[in-house]
Amino acid sequence: MSTQSLGADLPGGNGGGTGAWGDRFDLPYRVLSGDDSDERACEAIPDGQCSEIPRNFTLNALNGACSKLAEQLASPGLVLPWLLTAAGAPAFFATVIPGIKQAFSLAPQMAVAGLIRAQACRKWVWVAAGTVQAGTMVLIALAAESLDGAIAGATIVGLFALFSLMSGAASVAFQDVMGKTIPKGRRGRLLSARATIGGILVLIAAAALKFGVDDGAAIAMPLVLGAAALWVAATLAFAGISELPGSTGGGRSMAQSLRAGLALMRENAPYNRFVKARALLLSIELAMPIYAIQAANLYGHGAGALALMVFGVGLANIVSSPLWGRLSDTAPQKVMAAAAAAGACAASLAFVMEFIVGPDPAWSLWLYTGVFILLGIAESGVRLGRKTYLVDGAPKDEKALYAAFANSAVGLIALSAFLVGWLVESGGILVAVAAAGVLALIAAFHARALPHPEAMERAARS
């Protein structure tokens, strides 16, 4: 491990950022990371990036704050299903949107991983993808404002599929850039800072929604256009990250990447177990539209109810992300297990709520917000835990392959989200809630049995 003094005037990577710029990022870095030492540990990143840590950490956190708020303003698990339900679209469209997000963002990653590796500076992949995502959000806002019924559902789902494709490319690039620019021991804190700041901004947005809008169906345009503007801001922040050009050799075609990934599943037992746990944890990430539909059925489509749900998710991020982030730096597998247990608790509360809503359901709306708080805690823990586990455990030169194969495999499994719509339509909302709870419990036990991420790296070397 090497160290550099904060602000050392080493040559900057693509974009610069040393000297005076490094000093400007010193204070926000210390506040966001909790690192008040003048010596920077540079474990697992190039020495030339050491002096850029404050700049890269701060801009990455800003990127995350903007993108996390954007994701909540146009949430595929809550806001978009809520709006589709209010627009009269069949429940099928509302329930498959999170599955579309997972499938279209994850499954194609094997195809793009080799293309990304061919780029010396991978941050520009994120920048290009973020630009397309901002434009797609504008089109979704227009569709939500002008269409209704099945036409609105089909149009928004189609546009969201394109958005999700770009999200997949950005995800692979993000993992690679973070692995090159943020040292071990700070990655979990970075992810928690991204989520915490984004959560605070979500609370502010939820308060404005709660007290400023009465009609839940009329907020499509401002919410999603706001998300588009935030994607632009996130793109500008990521473009400012200082990234040294990396190796472009060893790139693989999709077929070669697939063979390499399958070989990893056979030969690297810790990675095999991680991919299986990641697939089970998908039950947490696909559960929110079930609760959104249940809440809309119980409490109507007003903006006040929607605001409380958005508030609950934002509060969960603020409360849980700092804890999840610090725990992820030491035991990310335990974070995933605890988060899955929280998801099971959310399902249990949602199941009970179906039977205690009386003639005046207003009082129980506040209690139902607890479902979204618990689910927000679970989603935050799953996201932070799995990202930190993979970035810390994957070999330095193969992070893109490890991430892309795992995500592609999980993306294919996410196509089963269509079963969620079938469950809601045929079995009823309670059957879907119960299924989500059982799968979350199974995921908790499986994640708890994962080894430390270093076992994955040791297996790769053997």
C-alpha cells in the first residue's frame, strides 16, 4: 500500500485536479468521508491517482446525490407505477417496470463490457449514457402528461427500456472508474455519502410534493422533468472526475466474455455464491411496485399519500446509508444479509396492513409509510453491500468482467418480473406480498453464508 499527502502535486489524470483544485476539494472530502488524516492510503488504485482522491470522492458523491434524487423523482418502483395506475394503465405495466429496469440494464452488460474496456478513460461512457438518460426522461414526462391507459403504459415502458439500457452501460463504467480512483476502505463510505445526500434531497422534494400538490396524477411533468435536469447535473459532475488512462488490452468479445464468466462460475466458488445471492436479493429490488399498488388501492392516488411514500424511502436512505457504508467497508456480506431481513420485515408489515385499514384509513397511512421505510433501508443495504463486495473482491484488471457477468445473469433472471404482474392479476396483492417476504428471507440466509470478499480475489489468483 502506498500513501500520499493530501494535496500533493502529482500529475493529474484525465481532467486534472491537483494543486489548488485539490485544496478546494479538501474540506468537502474530509466531511463526506470522515477522513481527517493528511496521509492518503492508496490501496488498490494507481499511485498517480492518490492526490486526486479528494476531488474524485467529492465529485463522485455529487454525481450520486443528483442521480439518486433523480431516481426517486422518477422511481420505477414507486413514482412511475403510481402514475401509471392513476392514468388507468393495466396493473401489468406498473408491476413490470422494475423488471424492465433490471433486465434491460443488467442483461446486456456482457455485450458492453468489452467495448468499455477498449476505452482508456471509462468515465466518458458514463457521461454519454447519462446524457441519453436525461433526454429519455424528458420524453417519458411528455408521455405521462399527454397519454393514458394502455397506450401510456406501453409508451412509458418502451422509453424506460432505452433508459435502462443506458443505465447498464453507466453501471459497468461506474464500477470500473470507482475501482481506479477510490481506494479500498473508502468505497463503502463513498456509496453511503451518495445515498445519504440523495436521501436528504428526496426528503425536501417529498415535503414540497406533500404541501404543494393535491393531485397525484398531475405531477408527472414536474417530477420527471426535474429528474432529467438532475441527470444533466450528474453527468457534468462525473465528467469532472480525474481518471488516468487505463489499459485497453485484453478486451473480449461478447462470446469470449460469456465463456470467461462461465469459467468463473465453475472455478471461483466465492464468486459463484455471490452471483446466486445477488439473484435472490433481486426480490428486494422488485418488491416496491407491489407495495405501491397496495398503497394506491388502500389510500387512493392523491399526492399526499405518494409524498409520504417518497418521504419514507428518502428517510430510510438518510438513516441507514452511513451505517451500511461503514459496515460494507468491513463485512459487505453481512450488510446484504441484514438488508434482506429488513425486506422480509417490510413484507410482513404490508401483509398485516391489509387487515387493519378501517373506514377512515387516514391514520393508518402513516403506519403504512413504515413499509417503505423498511424497504428503503433494505434496498440501500443491498445496493451498498453488493457493490462494495464485488469491487473489493474482483481482481483489479477484471472488475468489468466480474460485474458484467453477474449483472447479465441477474438481468436475465429479472425477466421473471413479469410473474409479479401475473401474481397481482391472478392471485391478488396479498399473494405477491407473501412471495416477496419469503424470497427476502431466503436471500438473507444465503447472503449471511457468503465468505469475505477477499476470498473471491484469492480464488482468482489460485
